[in-house]
Amino acid sequence: MRKSYSKIACMLLAVFFSIAAYSQAVTVKGNVKNSQSQDAVPAVSVTIKGTNIGTFTDDKGNFSLTTNQKPPFTLVFTSIGFETQELNVANADQSINVSFAPSSQLGTEVVVSASRVPERILESPVSIERVNRQAIVTAPAAGYYDIVANLKGVDMTTASLTFKTPSTRGFNGSGNTRFNQIVDGMDNQAPGLNFSVGSIVGLNELDVDNMELLPGASSALYGPGGMNGTLLINSKNPFRYNGLSFQVKAGMMHTDGRYRDASAYHNWAVRWAQKVGERFAYKITGEFIHAQDWLGADYRNYARLGTNGQVIPGTRATDPNYDGVNVYGDETTIDLMKNVLIPIGQQAYWLDPYITTLGRNRVINVSRTGYTEKEIVDPNTVNFKLGGAMHYKLTEKLEAVFAANWGTGNTVYTGSERYSLRDLKMGQYKLELNHKNWYIRGYTTQENAGQSYNATVTTRLFNEAWKPSATWYSQYGQAFLANLLNGRTEAEAHAAARAIADQGRPAAGSEQFRKLFDAVRSKPISEGGGLFVDKTDLYNIEGQYNLSYLTGNVADILVGGNYKIYNLNSEGTLFADSTGPISITEYGAYIQATRKFFGDVLKLSVSGRYDKNENFKGRFTPRATAVIQAAKNHNFRLSYQTAYRFPSTQQQWINLAIGSNVRLIGGVDAFRTFYNFDKNPVFTVPTSAGQVPTPYEFTEFKPEAVQTFEIGYKSLLAGGKVLLDAYGYWGTYQDFLARTLIMQATTGNPADLADPTKRSIYSIPVNLEDKVKTYGFGLSVDYRFYKNFVASFNVSSDKLSEVPEGYVSFFNTPEYRTNLTIANSGFGKDKRLGFAATYKWQKEFFYESDFANGTVPEIHTVDAQVSYKLPKMRSLIKIGANNLLNQYYYNAMGNPMVGGLYYVGFGYNVF
């Protein structure tokens, strides 16, 4: 009985203390509105001063904060773009209505990526650009990736409507592996295909909270890669941003019908986030894009000679060996005299004297008839994204997150060839624990190339399927000779011969064409088709600990590290993995120390990182920075940064046939044994007429590295209404990774190298012995003037110097580029109207790639939008255009002609 009484007494005591604790809890409620427009302000941080206790306003500006701390206390209200405001609470029943004043100063935003700890953008030790959520909503851009292109020093390579690659400081191209893209802490690069897919698989526009761009070297804190920059895209936390948001954009492309018929553009996005109590919140996002893609329509004649090819005069009508840049299948070519006409003379001896008069040593190159990109690549661009996350606060200081992003779609990509990515699928899944002082994160990237195919190779094989080249060229040669004997000119004879050889050629779009083309593109490359299979996975675990609360008296110390595994799985179609998946492991660790001297006058930071890949020696990359405050809001910055990257998974293990007797291979030692390079010698491939092949000597395959020095200045002028930012940098690249061509006699006899049928050509990655130097500058001015009007101007330049003779740099950036923007986020009655317009110019430059080399003309574009707010509906109507004046341009050889995109949008709860 006593035990029963004891249990009852304990239960009553527990209930008593629970009631007592509950009775001590205080709930404070209120609302926050914009002092100028009287609109509700969502996602405002509301905290009790001097504590970690806080909450956020919802989509209607309301907040509710429960605490055991009794009034009086002070609430602190903070949000980007507004002045920090404090309010004293005398009792829980007090009605709290905050009139939140927009900030009149620029440069007050906080950034994290520059040092991996929060700091004002004015105090960043390195160059950094930031795009907040308000800028994303009001920008004159159809998508948030387009905004990045207008930042200082940024180049954007557009391979298709939904495949865009930003980069900084040169060496640009589609899928640039020297530029990191990190989404919510996850590397967004497809681990097997080696290009970032943030515009295909990642966040939708409604879920992007902010973007931070680090131009230049950033490996010291972000690991391998990031030699030319790092872009971090961060999503909205469902605790802070909750409720329903959706956005609908409908528009039109190809309005003048120049390359395609006018077609519709659709973009629908939705986000739903809900906070369940004070501990749990979740979000679900989705986006669907549908359009007819831009078209690669460069039909100029191209002479292919390894990486030294060039645009030459001629058309299909004037050059029998015509090879159009965006025409596929015409890469197949032979010397008609050597391979057809002379053998005819040997068999029909009475024709031999006439053939001799044509010149037996004369070269008459003839190419197969190709198909244009419009004829072979499905223009139906589809992009479907799903995302979601669950957040749970284990304690006030510790939060657990499970997040997932998945996407699929069709797009087009330019690499060593032009690729049609069909039914591409990629998922990223993350589990992390976030604490005030530390985090630990594990994520995986799951990749599936779907029905993607090499458009160039597929079309060449398609030609072989409907009529083998041996038959086609035999018919061509006989018809050519017959027409010459009948008195026709050579040009007329070539035209007539092509007509004869092309008899039976399937017409593009016909049932015969589709059936045969689909049969070729759906067959794996390893089996003689154009399909590449890729189901590569990436697994990564990383963590970071901020020891500053222990070491703050000496210096702020930050440590971190990661462990990464690649599982390459292409079933022998892309990698040398026909016998099973290939595993690659990497690991790394970093440390950073920061200390301020003389108050806030001088801030010094030193960091270093060590990384190891199982196929390469370990690398150490240091960084040292200094920020000098000349006066309040006037800061100079100095930095020495290093960066490196291990060769990509493709540069290590690719094994891909890309043409007749040409194969891309990796640089690891296993290939030298597999292809008998150690026993059957290899030779250089001549790059110009008259050159003689010489024995090729292999060197150590190493990571590439860069060292950069930068000086910068950032300041607020005119009472905080003008933000000035300038930088200059110098960089030196060492062990630069490029490709070179080597050849090997299949007979083992070097004397047979002159015979194309008795040799194999390999493209291998190599490190260049000579150092390559770059330098450049950037300047931007932002001016906030009369009644919400903002004007922004930036100019930047990147140059290459001391390029070794005969070296193909792939620098691929204009010497100068500039952007000019004028905008107003709210004017007119109740400040409901808004607008923004951006003019972009870049100088012409010479573009180099494995696909094609040539001059990219200068670019002039105007992007613009006007908007109207509906405050009671919490909605925004937007009318806008990318490339308003429809000035078609391309920014890389072989890439599509990009014209105007015009749209009308309606967004609910988008701010």
C-alpha cells in the first residue's frame, strides 16, 4: 500500500511541477508590417535579446513566441533589407505591432561563404557577390540562374534553355569542372557526367533564399575544384518561410520564326511549408518547365584537326568535304582519289590514264551528307523537379534535417560532341545535424543518364546503318568519274555524285528516319550505338566545428573535413568499367584561424586544407587574408589563395569512342597497360601539314593548381546610399590539365601509321609543363537614390598572358564585359509598381574547345520586367523578357542561337 501511495504522490508531484512550469510560460504575439507599403513582412527573425529564444513571422507577418522568461524583456526584429529594430515588452498581453523600416543603406547583408562563418559583406576577406530573395523576385530574368550572369565578373555558357554554366576568371565551357556549384551544402556536379546540373536538378525559384558567389580560387575551404570560383545556393528554411507559394509563367520563344516556329514557354512552380509546433517543420516543392529549345544553327564549314580545328570558307554546295559546325554525320570523310578513284583505275585499266590526269597525288576529300541539329535532336525541353525537407529541433541549439532534391528532363549539352540528354534523372539526398557551433552532414548523389545519346556519333552511325560508307563512297566515286567523262565541271560532277550516293537517304522526320535513328541512338556505345549509360553514385560525409567559444581569447578557430566515395557505373559505355563499377575515394581536412587586431581595424585569417585522392598524391592548399578598416564602412582586403582540382572522374577513367579510330581515354596508369602503350610505342599526331609523327613520352598524371593574389576595396559612400566594390587579381596555373592526341599502329609497325586503317588515335589528358598566367579586375557601383530607385553598374576584365607556343588554353572569356541595371521595387500609388532593366555587353573573343574553335561575336542584350503588387492577395503580376530586343547570340562554339523569351507571370506569396 505504501508503494501505491508513493507512486500516487510522485505522479501528483510531477503534475504539480508541470502545471507550475506551464503557468510560468509566457506567449507573446504580434504582427510586422513594412512601414512604407504597409505590406506584411514574412520571415522576420524575432528573438529575445541576449538569448537564443526566437521565432519567425509567417507569410502574413504574424508571430507567436512562447518562453519561460517573464517580462519585461526586449524583442529584436531583424531581416535582410530592413533596419534592425528593438521593442520592449512589459507584459504578455501587450499588443505588438511593428512598423518595420526598410534599410536605407546598401552593403548591410551578412554572408557566410567567404569564411564559413557569418560576417558583413563589407568585411569579407575575399571578393564575394550575394543575391537575396528580394532580388530574385524582382530581377529581370525568367529564372534565377539568369541572374548570376549579371553579376560582376561572371560568364555564362548556354548549352540549351535549361543547361547553363556560370563561371568566373576564364577557362569557361559547358559543364566547367573548375567551378563549384553547391546547393544546400551538396556538390551539384553529376559525378559521372562531370557537369553541374543546378538549373536541371536542384531548387526551384520559390525555394531559393539566397545565392553567394566566390569568384576565383576557393579550395582552401571548399576542397577540390573551385579553381575559378564557387557558387553556393541556399534554400528557405521551413521554420522561417512557411505557407503556400506558387508561381505561373507563360510566354513565347522563337517569335520571329528565324530558327524555329514560334512556340510557347511554360514554367509552373509550387512550394508548401508548414511549421508543426515549435520543433517540427517541413516543406514540399515542385517545378515543371516545358518549351521548344534554342537551336544550334551554326552551319559554317569547319576543318577538324584535333584541337586545332578552325572555321573555313565553303558550304555543302561549294565544298565536297563540307563539315558544318552544327551539322552531324558529315564528320565521316575520306580521300576520294586514294581510296576510290585509284582503285577504280587499277580494276578498269582503260580509265587509269584519265584518272592520272586528275593528279594521282592530289587529295580530294569528300564527306558524307549530314543532318542538322533541327533534324536529329528532339526540341521538346522538359524539366520536372521535386524537392522536400523535414526539420526537427532536438534542442534549442540542435536541429536535424533530412532533405531531398530529385529531377528529370530533356536538355542538350555541348562537350567534346553535342549531346542530347533525354530522360536524365538525378537525385540528391541529405541528412544533417546543425548546431550553433558545429554540423555534420551526409549526402548521396544518384545519377542516371536515361536515354541520353551522343548526337554526333549517333548520326554518323545512322548514316552507316542506312548505307555503309564503303557502298556510299563507291557509288559517289563512280558517279563522279562518269560525270567528268561526260564533260561536266568538277563542281557539277561532285553535286551529281552526291545525288546518286544519297539515293535512298531517309528524309528527316519520316517514319523510316525515326525508326532507324531510334534504333541507333538506343543502342549502347559499347555495342556500336550512340546511347551512353551512366548510373554513377557519389557518397559524401563532412563536418565542421567552430572552436571559437573555446579559443576566442587567442583566435577564432574553425576545423572541418570530409570523406567521399565515387562509384562509377556506365556498363562500359563511358568508363572503363565493363567488368564492374570502379570506386574512387577522396578525403580531406581544413583549419582556419581568424583574429582581429587594434579593435576592428585589422582582421587576419589563415587557413589550409589537405586532400588526398587514391589515384594521386595528397595536396595542401593554404590561404591568407587581411581586412583593413581605413574608416567606418571603408575596408581594404588582401588575399593569397590557392586552389587545385584532382582530374575529374572522366579524366581518370573515361574510355569512349568518339569517331572513326579515335578514342577518349583516362590518364590513370591502367590504360597504358590495357592498350599496350608500354610495349607497342605511341607517337604524336601531326597538327599541321608537313609535320612528322615523333615518339610520345608519358609524364606523371597530376592534379592542376593555381595561386592567386588579390587586392580589393569595398566601401559605403553618400550616407550608405552608394556601395563601391573593386578588385584586381593575378593568378598562376601550374600542371594545367589539357588533352593531346597520340596514335599507335595496330599492326605494331610504326611504318603503318600513315595508313588510317592501320592505326588507332587516342585523346589522353596531360599536364602542361609551362605555367599559365592570368590577371584581371572588377568594379561595381550600386546607387540607391530617389524614392526606391537603384542604379547598378559593373565592369570586369580577365586576360591570359605568357601562353606557351602551340598551347591551346581554352581560356574562353571576353577581355571586357559590363552590366548596367536600373530598377525600382515600389513606386506609384501605394508603391505597387515595380520595374527592372539590365543591359549586358561583352566583347568578342576566340572560343576554343574539343568540339570547335572560332570567334564568338560581341553580345548586346537587354533584359527587362515590370510588376504590379496585389497586397491583399499577397500576389505579384510580372511581365518580362530575356533578350528583349531579340538579338540572337551564342556564347560558345556549337552552342545554340539564343533569342528573346517573353513571359507573363503570376506569383502568390513570393516575397
